[in-house]
Amino acid sequence: MRVALATGRPLLVRGPSGCGKSSLARHAARVLRWRYYERVITSRTQAQDLLWEVDHLRRLQDAQAGKLRGGRERYVRPGVLWWAFDRDGATRQALRASTAARTAGRLDPNLGDDDPRAVVLVDEIDKADPDVPNNLLVPLGSLQFQVEETREVVRTTEDRAPLVVITTNDERELPAAFLRRCVELKLEAPQGDRLLSIAREHFPGTPEEELKDVARRVSEASGDGADPPSPAELLDTIRAVRDLKQQGLTPAWNDLLRVTVWKHGRAAPGATE
């Protein structure tokens, strides 16, 4: 992460699902005490969506109601990179875009501290069309972009550039040009003592033997030769066990592990009642 900050490059985080890639960005924002924005990518996401979006539906509704005034600039909504580059400009545009926004209270979707700089999470970029990563190269490299509808140039400076954290589950190969411009970090799935330490952090005060027992059962349920359990799967199982015990119930381990760990229609190997 320090290399990404020093070079001004996006930090591309690889690793299996559930290993903590997304939470890394939020943790970085918390440690740095910067603002924090996030955008989860889908198959329909375009690169422009991270810069700005046009609310075509609201524009159509206004047109049908005879309330259409002005051009498309009144329907432009700032994206996460606009907020990260220029919060003041994004706020002005958000107010310009919607009369209702003037009384809606907090406009800034910031989830972190109040700082001039920001961390931006672009989550699961491998789900997007291959053109999306390449189309982000120019705004991320030049630290500026022009909004077509408003003609406004949104920019920031190197000393206020955001830390952009991009995650991938490697479900799709990313373009070589994009990879060359990223600093890469690969996270391995935590196992053994590391997995147990994560459980301790999330459930302080829980008896050690109880955590070890659940961790053992989860590991056995993963099966020989299978991928190790993810932290999310272990934590979900612990939460379920704790909730059942609070209700005075005893976990039916086969059934519980089947829904929290072994989710592919087969019985959980090695799980015992």
C-alpha cells in the first residue's frame, strides 16, 4: 500500500473470495483518516459510472410531467471518483441536479473521516466488460476528466490524489495495459492460527475452546483438497452458533455447515453431530 501511495498508482488486490480484499480499503481509510468511497462493479457498469452518471429515468419523468427545464446537466450525478477528486465541485453538481437534494441533508456519500484526501474502493472489477479497466486509465493517470454534459473539467492534484483500491477475484483476465499501471498485492486465504486470530478479533470475550471447536468443524467441512474456508464463512458460522446458543438451542452441525460452508448441494464431509 505504501508503494501505491508513493507512486500514485492504483492498488490492484487479488485473492480468493472472502479473504478480506474489500475490507482492506476501508481499513486503509480508517488508518489514514481519509474519506472513503466505494463502488461495487457489475456486468453493466461502465467506466463513466465511476466519474458521473446521467439520471435518464428522472429526466424522462420530468419530460412526461412537463417539468423539463434546461439540458442534461441538471440530471448529472457525481460518481465516486468525482467525489474523491473534487468534493466541493461534486457537492455543487449534486445540488444543481436535484431540487429535492437541497433538503435531503448529507449529499456526500463519504463513509470515512472528513479529510481532503480519500480512499476509493472499486470492488470486483473483473465482473465488468474488458473495456472498463482500460477506460479508467486516463482519468486515474492524469487525475482529471471532463464531464460531457456540463463541460466541467474535474481535477485534483498529486498531493490530494485518492488512493484507489481495485479488487479482483480473477474470474476474468484483466487487460495488460491496465495491469502495467497498477501496483499489485495478492492476498492468500488465511488458514490455521491466522484464521483463528481473525475470529478472536471479531468475537472478543468468546471462550477460546468454543472458537477452536467451530474453526475445526468449518475446516473439516471444507473437505480434503478443497479450498480452505474463508474468514467470512467462519465468522458466519460462529454468529449462527452464538445465536442458536442464546436461544437455548444446540446446533445441528451437518445442516448448519451445509449452508455456511458447503454450499454446492453435497453433504459436508467430516462434519459430526
